Amino acid sequence: MSKSCVIVITIAVFLGFLQYARVDGLSHRFGGGIHYWTVVDDVDLEEVDEDGVGWFVSYQLRPGSLLGFELDLEVLPDDFAGARETVYAPQAYGIIGDTLYAAVGIGIYYSDDDFAEDPFFNLRAGINLELLPRLFFDVSGNYRFTEWDNSITRDIDTDTVTIAAAVRLEL
């Protein structure tokens, strides 16, 4: 799937969910969090870390049902997958469930002034707790299907597992 197709699909899905903006019971949640990531297989390259910590900002659209939509922008350190600069990973998710939930997503890595050749796909399971009115704490486990391909990591095929925590404020 080409980069432009991923971007067009992501925008189309997001615009489709915006139609819910006129529905009563719609909630918008903004927040951010941290996650620990590790690769599933060993990577025998000195320039490539096999685990680390990343940060993300998050927006959720919750139309008052068991369905939701999420946009994230993840920021990973410059040693992620052998990148020479900070890695950004915009992502989009479809969510089913509320307190206990599952999500499926798609994203793409951006670093060194270029997008990755292929998108990655993500499966997530988590628990989302309302700590105070309109303040949510979300803990999730993620499995990311990805291929790393840059000047350092030619054709390394290893998936990534993450554990994440986020805090979101509902408006």
C-alpha cells in the first residue's frame, strides 16, 4: 500500500467520524502518554536498540457508544530502528469497547525527512478507567506488525511489542 493511500484512507476515516460531532453524547478526549517498546526478535546490529521508551499525544473521538476513533502522534528516540534523527509515527485506530477495549490501527514512520516505504499495523487491548469526572487513565498492550527498512536496517522483519500508559481529559 502506498504512502499516499495510507494518508488518504486515514483522512477519509477521520472525516467520516467527524459526522458524529453533531450528535449528543459525543466526547472528545485529549491527552498523552509514555510507552515502553521492545522488538520480538533479536537484531544483531549495534546501531539498533532492541527496546526503549517513546512518547505520544492522543486524540479520541467517542460518540457515546462502544465504538471510537483515535489519532496518535508517537515520538521515538533517534536510535529507533537505526534512524539518525527522531522518529515520528502518526497513527489512526478504530476502537471497540469502553472500560475494557480492543483496537486495530495503522500508522507510518517518518524520519530523516522521509516516510517509511510501508505502513505498520497495530493490535491493542487495554483498560480505560475514569479516575475523576472527565479524567481517564488508559493502560494498554500493543502488538505492532512492522518491517524496518532504512540504510542501516535493510529488510529486518521483526514485530514490536509495547506497553503504554496515557492520561486523557474529556471535553
